Amino acid sequence: MTRSDDEVAEAAAAAGAAVVRARYGEPLVRHAKSATDFATDVDLAAERAILDVLARERPADARIGEEHGASGDADGRRRWLVDPLCGTLNFAAETPLVAVNVALQVDGRTTVGVVVDPLTGDTWTTAAPPTPGAASTLVDINCDGPTDRPFVGGGLVADPALRKAFGPRVLSTTLALAWVADGRRAAYVTDGDGAALTRSVHFAAGIAVCRAAGCVVTDLRGAPLEGGRGLLVAADATTHAELVDLVRPHLGPA
């Protein structure tokens, strides 16, 4: 029996998660990407496990992995985005905050998203989205940003106005998006190119799960994400409006 796209995505993500879980706490081989970033042999092995499932189940589709790059039909309407280990630096430091992300885009729109916490086994999907909530008042703020200019994350964490209303946190992994979808976080904020984030192997699955869960998903100004700056995901409209006001002073001229 042919599996649905949702089933394929879940199977692929589970295969990658099994590799990550089995290797947690073991010695790692690091492959430098920059002075402050690297991949490990676990990233590579997990991505290969995911890609093997996708190649077997959907051989005609394009596949884009963070580590191995593109394979399959580059001109096709369907492409899978694979992030085998989001939070590599956390993983290498034995900090259990990591995610495995698998998304399917058809004609540029994400139709399927799966996020797995490989260390707890928690799984979030667009097929069975969780229920968000803002009761925690915790906001995860991405503090990975450009090194040649200020960016929203750093300033927002230090903003006393934000801290009066919310508790800023930094997970350093897009696991935080899944936590907004299920109510463990009230919101998530990151700087960057909104359109690029929707195509990113790191963000596409988490954004899709948040949208399926009914979260408010926009750019940092509250405008459509695809044409704007950064990403603001909130559990509800009230939280979203409050955060748009708090972020605004950190954006500079429009």
C-alpha cells in the first residue's frame, strides 16, 4: 500500500531521529562550516537515513538536505526539505535541545511538516496539530544573527519592556517552534529574510506545524511572512499584537 505524504514524512523523520537518539552522548567527529559552526558525523548519518526513506518512497521528488545538498528532480513541483539535527551545537555539548525537521513543499507551499524531538520522542505534525496557548508567557528569541550588524534577537532579550510582560528564553533550535504550537512557549521571534525562512530546511516544518495548530504567523512587523523581515509566531492574536509592539522599536526605519 502506498503511504501518504504525511506518513512518509513521519517515517523519514523517525528514521533520522533514531540515529540522533542512538548517538547522543557519544564521541563525535566534527566537520567545520565556519569559525563558530560545524556539522557532525551524526548530522550526516541522520540525514542519510531520512533521505533513504524519501528516495525509496518518493523517488521522483526533489530532496534538499542541509548537509548533502540537492538530489532528485530539481525542476519538479515537489521537494522535500530535510534538517537532520537542528541544534547541532547543543547536541555536541550534550544539551538535550534538538529537533529533526522534515517538510514537503509543492509549488513552493509547505503542505506537510513533521518535527521530532529525538531525545524525548515527542512528534509534532501538520496532520495532527497540537493546541497552542500563551499561559507560559515564555518567548523564545533566536540569538543567532548576522555578525556585521545589530539584529533583533540581541536587543529584544535585553529590553526591559519585554521582560515586564514575557520571559525571554533561548533554545538555539527550531524545536522552539513546535513548543509554540503545543503551548510550552507563548511565542517565537527570529530576525532574517521572511521568504527565505519559509524555504529553509530549519524553519519550514516548524512554521507549517504552527500554522496548522492555528498560531499567528507573520513577519516581525505583523505583515505576511513571505515578503517581510524575520518571523514572529504567537500562540494567539493578543500575544502576537503585544509582541509586534515590543519588537517595533528594534527594527529601525521601515
